[in-house]
Amino acid sequence: MIALCKKEGAAEVVVAEGPGHWRNVQFLVKESGLGAVLEKHGVRFVDINHDEPVKLPNLGRLTGLDSLYLSRTVASAEVLISLPKLKTHHWAGATLSLKNLFGTLPGICYGWPKNELHWRGIPNSIVDIACTCTPHLAIVDGIVGMEGDGPLMGAAKPVGALVMGADLVAVDATCCRLMQLPTERIPTIVLAAIKRLGRLKEADIPQLGEPIAALATAFEWPPRIEEHLIPPAQAATIKV
């Protein structure tokens, strides 16, 4: 991605992350191998959790918050790319390009693991962030994903897919179909579609490359996930 961005003429590429569960981000950068990649390409890393906060009007307003504090690095980026892994989540059902936006809010403002946002509802918070600072592109790494009790206790799941697009709702919906999760019951994706952040229905999503059926594989669901999904009867009545 760094090489592609530079090839397209980016004056500067910045990699930034704000993990919710580990405060020593530099340790994660080193242990994951990311640090060596950044050094090779001469790219700087920003710890979003300790980046300068920028107060912006909350354009989603689902959490009841009038404003959100975002990282200045994120808020000032001319092109913002969300780069998540393909994985399940014990509360959200799936954590993809939309849920990845939790990492754009500084922990110094919202705590670890972004406690206030969890209290105000994960789907509400995710959609508020997406409305306030919408990424221009999403690329989900599903070469090896995670199934089961993600994002912390899941198991590796090889899929061999990259899913990318400018419509984050369509990207995440496509990912759920790859994982054979009930897309129309995932609260974050449905709520984002209701907010007109993108397209949810498969028939409405123009798709290039491999068909979903060629790579789709059933992911193990997180335990007790039914408690957090939209009930089937209710999902059938939602129009998006």
C-alpha cells in the first residue's frame, strides 16, 4: 500500500493506529513486523492514542455527543484509507473498515479501550465517526482473517481475499458475505446504510474481480453473538 500510494504521487504517506487494548503501541509496531516495513520505505508512524486531538462537530449524532475528538493526523489527511483485517467481533459481529475507525479516536480523550464509546453503543459510535470523518478508501485484508471470539481470542482463518472500495458499507457487506455472516443483521452495517453512508444490498453493489461465491467460506461465529445481532423478524422490516 505504501508503494502504491507513492506511485500515485503521494507527497507523504503516514501510517497511524490507535489500539484500544494495548497502550505500548511502539511494541506492537515492532513485534508485528510493521516497524521494519516503515523503516524500509521511510514512512513515519503516528500513535493516534497520543496524537493531538481535534474537536469536530459530530455529524452522526447517534451517540448523543455534540462533538468528537479525532486525531489531527487523521482529520488533516487529504486521503484517508481504512486498512482492517477480515475478522469477527464478539459484540459487533464483524470488525471491518467501519469498526476500524475506532482506532482514529485518541485514547487520551476516550480511554482504553475507548470506554465512553462502548458505553454509548458500538454501532452508534462507529457510524458517528464514519459520518464525521469518512475514509476515501477501504481495503480489507482477508488473505488470512480471524474467526470465532474475535478480536482478541479468535483463530486464524485463511481466505485469500482482498476486498476494496470507496463505499465502506458495500465493502463491509461484501466481507460479511465472504464470511457467510448474516449481513442484514449486523447492526453497524445496517445503521450505516440507513444513514446513507453506502449500499448494503448485494444487487446494488457493482463488483469487479472474483465472485463472492468463489471465495466464500463459513466463519465460526463469536459466542453469544445472537444477543448483539438484529433479530431476523426486525431485520426483515428494515428498508435500506
